[in-house]
Amino acid sequence: MAGTATRIGGARDIVIGVDQGTSNTKALALDAAGRVLAEASRPIPLSSPRPGWVDQDPLAMLANVVACLREVMEKSARTAADVRGLGLANQTETLVVWDPRNGEPVHPAMVWQCRRGADEIESLRDEATVTDLRRRTGLDLDPTFTAAKLKWLFHHRPEIGEGLRRGDYLFGTVDCWLIWKLSGGAVYATDASNASRTMLFDIKLLAWDPALVELFGLSLKHLPLVRPSTGPFGATPATLFGAPIPITGALGDQQASLFGHGCFEESQIKVTYGTGAFLWHNAGPRPDGPQADGLVRTVAWQLQRPCYALEGFVMYAGAALDWLANRLGIPGGGAGVVEAARQAGGSDGAIVIPAFQGLAAPWWEPEVLAALLGLAQSTTPAQICHAGLEAVCYQIRTLIESIEARTGRPISILKVDGGPTRSSYLMQLQADIAQRPLAVAGVESTTPYGAALMAGLGAGMWSSLDPLRQIIPPATTVRPDPSTAARWNEGYRRWFDAAEMLVAHGRRQRAHRASGAGP
């Protein structure tokens, strides 16, 4: 309760990291030894007004962030005057548009999962354009990324497009929106890692690309300043928390997780399990290094120089388990699905392809529909639950093999984090299917942890990466059972063949429509 904690420590002795995610807002406070002093979390709802549309309330994001900041300060017996720096991590690609004159959003946030923009960018899909886009941005042409959502707004909400053209409105990813609001409207900026997810940013030049803005038919009077991931990004007004809090870190959520795992060296790799699953591979300081087919090359963070990453993006992981829980009537949500799967012990040949919004890496095929295959009359709901778990793990294996094939470097250990890593059954299944050991993070919430580490660098709490290597908590290792290798190799082959069949069908459907032959 407010007022019950005894204040300890000296001024500016903690940093706070916030993760404004897709399903939750999380925050944690760290001291200089990297110890987590307090944590807070708030759920945030999604809405889907039409199939394929995913919206969120930008003001609810802000309210959650403010509430979580207040809670971690109270729990850690600190005030705003004790906070040396604030780091923000966020769901990337999500688009927010607001009116700077009153600070109000003019449209719901269009979440990264939202497929609005798919039709608008389809006319750009020729080999030369896709190749040039990938060369400049590292990304594939896909409605996940922010430019497609902006193009949809210009087409379907011309009054918003006109406001952006005149400069009456501002746009940005979630970090940009939060920085603007938390700084009292003083700072309109993003960092290179978030900018690299928009399809409007040249990752070699680390700058907005006017040719890309023109490619998507956008007319934008203002684009946010792009700053290093350590900022500076201004400070909160004293009236908000009682004293100014410097905003000294910002980066995308998966970039923050990579940082929070301590994957500072080239070729280190991690997977975060959440609504989706995100495999990130530290690709070093070169923008033109090896690139795996179907994976995107992106900015991980920018300190004195940029660090790049390869990303494998699974759109439905935890969300697939939630879908199974809802449709099969499994109590307990995703955790209930895991428990039902554990009791079943296998799928008995059932196959789940969780392509509810298409398939992302390595296929990038938005036309694929989800499928449930291989059913027998005796198939049980629990076995279908097991097939859902397998689908999550098989998708990760696909991404691992894509990276290994392109880089020529074997991946010897996989660092993992996220809520699903609490399940020892799922983690053992992943280790067995991937046939690689897992290193389960010592800090469950690696994303806000990484944001706090970045804030500490920006605020001067740590002078370099070297101290961070010493303070990140050790991981727990889960080793694969080699006796299961033959079983899971065969299961993976069947699953992959089924996915390829659906991808081929989706591409035929798209080509059919593009030919003018109708739906």
C-alpha cells in the first residue's frame, strides 16, 4: 500500500525497464548489481473488429506504463528521484497515430499481427521491388511491418493521411508514442532498432529512406528523429512522478530480450516464447553479413556502432495454445493445453499448422490458412493439444536449420525465455525436437530486464558491456534426450511437408487472384 514502504538507498541508485508488449505491460527495477528489486505487470486487451484486424488502445498502453512504474518504485521503496534511467521496450511494427495538439490518438493502434495493408502492398510485389526492399531494409514485403499499415490508413482513412501530410498528426511505433507522452510532448524520437521494423528505414545508412516513403505512396511531413538505443530521449515531467525520470534507453522488445540474455557476441541466439515466438541471432556489426532465406535482417541495437540480427518470426506460439484452449474447452488457457498434452504424451499423428494470420518466417506467406491434419477416429482433444505444442517446437527447429544452412555455423545451445518456459514439459519437448540443449534464462522477464540494462548504459550506471556480462543471472540447462531423435526427426518431416503443402496452396491462390481470375 502507498506510504507503507521504508525508503532505502541513495539518489539515482536504480534503473527501471518497461516492456509494453502485445498482451501485457511489465516493468522491473534493477540495482547496480543487476538484482531485480521489484516487478509489476498489467494485462492489456486486444480487439479484432474484423477477421485479420488487430487493434489496441494507445492510451491504455500509456496508463499501464505509468501504473507499472509507480508500482515498482513503491515496491522497491524508491521515489522518482532515485531512478537513474528508464528504458522502454515495446512490441515492434505496431502503428500509433496521434494529434500533438491535444495528445490524443486519432486511430486505434494497429498491432503488428494486424493484416490490414496486405491488399495495399500486393501491387508492389514484383521481384525487383522485393529484392530492393530487402537490400535496403532487411525485411520482406509483408503487412506485419509498419509501412503497410500506414499505406492502409492513407487509402481507407484519407483524413488521417491528409493530417500526416500537413503535419497536423504524428505517427510512430509504440516506443515513439510512449517517449512523446512520457516526455510531456518534448521528444519525438525513436531508436534504430524500432525504425528498422517499419520498411521505411535503410539499415546500412541508419536513416529514413525517402525512396521507400515514396514507394509506399506516403506523404509524411514529420518522421521521428532516430537516436541510438541509449538515447537520450528526454525526461518525464516532474509533475508525473514527483521528480523527473531520465529516459535513457529504448529498443524493440525482442532486441531487448536478446540484450537481456547477454547475447552480446556474434552467433549467440535466443528464442522468446509469448504470443508469438521470436528467434534472434546476433549477426554482428556488419549490415551485409550472411542472410538466411526467409529470415529478416534487422537492427538489434545501436550503441557506439550498430549491432545487427537475423530474426525468425513465428506468429502464433502461445496464442496457438490459447486458441486450442478456447476451441477445445480446455480449462486453464495455454497452461491447461500444456498439461493436457503432457498427460497425452503424444499426438498420435495429428498435425497442427497454426497459420491463423498466415505463416511468417521462413515462408512469409500471408495466404496460408491454419489446418488440423492427420486425425483418426480415436484422436483425442489432448492429443490435438500435444500437436499444438509440437507445432510451436517444429517452427523453431525450422528457423534454427535456416540460420545454420545460411551461416554455416552450427547452433550449439539455444537461450530461451518467456512465460511458456515455466513448463518443464514444453522445454524438454523443445530440446528433444531441436536436438539441442536449452539455456532457460535466470530472469523470467528478459525483455524489461534488457530494457533496464540498456537504460543503465545510457544513464552511465555501467560504462560498457563488460560489467553486464558479470551480473546477468545464470541460466538453467535443459538437455535433449538422444533416444528420441528418430521419433522427432520423423515427426518434423511430416509437419514440415504439411506446412509446405499449405504454403504452395496459398501461393497458388494469390497468383490466381493476381491474374484477374477472381477469388
